[in-house]
Amino acid sequence: MGVRDRLIEGAIDLIRRNGVAGTGIAQLLQCSGVSRRSIYLNFPSGKSELVAEATRSAGRAYSALMRSVAASSDMATCLAAFPALWRDTVIDSDFTAGCPIVAAALGRADAPEAADAAGETFADWESILAERLRAERIAPELARSLATTIIAAVEGAVVMSLATRSPAPLERVAAQMSTLVAHHTAAA
């Protein structure tokens, strides 16, 4: 892995754990094992540029995962996969690491370009899920609305799981999303 990639991976990990404001240059250097000069050679605008690129990189990775799961699974499996992924993530991190996209969205004051990238990622996720829901014969407007609801519920449950140090919010959301979508696919 090259220096640029190590910086991006380190930034993603730190943002997931500390948020944008809580991620400092010294931490990035220690986490990635590179020199201070490397940050500015790869990201001339410094931390804000690195955080924006880390957000885009994480967004692309999660979008690719969503596309893969959505394309290869029935709707029930697809809906169960996303809360399960986050459940494993929060438990494996001992409830210290959440979604880097949410963290970037909340860090607008420190990194507005990263917050914009987070917004683009959320829109991409909505499109991925809405397309999958349309494949289940759900009307386009309803599919978009359900996609928004699913993403908001899962991301909110991640935050709640971190705050309560319990996977229960993610488990409850998973059950409700399955019920909600089953209701709409049965009606379609």
C-alpha cells in the first residue's frame, strides 16, 4: 500500500472513531506511519483535503458493497445484510467505531468538502436501494422514500448502538425494515 493509500486508510479509521474534529495530523501520522511532509505532498491543502478524499474513498467502498449485496441477494437478505454489517463493526470495535460517512457529514465546520462528499455518498446509497426496490415492482417515488428511510434508520441505529454500547438498536431496526419492505413488496 502506497503512502497516499495509507494516509487515506488511516484517516478513515480515525474519522470512524474520533470524528473529523477529533482527528488530528499527529494521529494521522502515527496511524499511517508516514512523515508530516507526506501529507502535504499527497494532500497540498492538508487535513481537510485528506478527510474529503477519505470520505470519498470510504463512500466508494461502501457503495460497491451495497451494489454487490443488492445484486446478489433477495430483498430480505439484502435488508438484513446492512444492519448486520454495522452490528459486527460496532461490536468488533468495542463500540468505538461507527460510519465514517456520518462522521464526515457531522464535521462540516472542519471539513465542508468531506461533508459534501458524505451527502453525495448518501444520495448514491439511496439510488442503489431505490433501484433494488424498483426491481421488486415498488413505484419509483415509494422506492426512493423507502430507501431514504432504510438508510436513515440504519445510520441512526449505528449512532444509537455506539451511544448505548449495545447492538439492540441495530437489531430492532433490521427487524422493522424487513417488515416495512415486506409490506410494500407484498402490496406491489
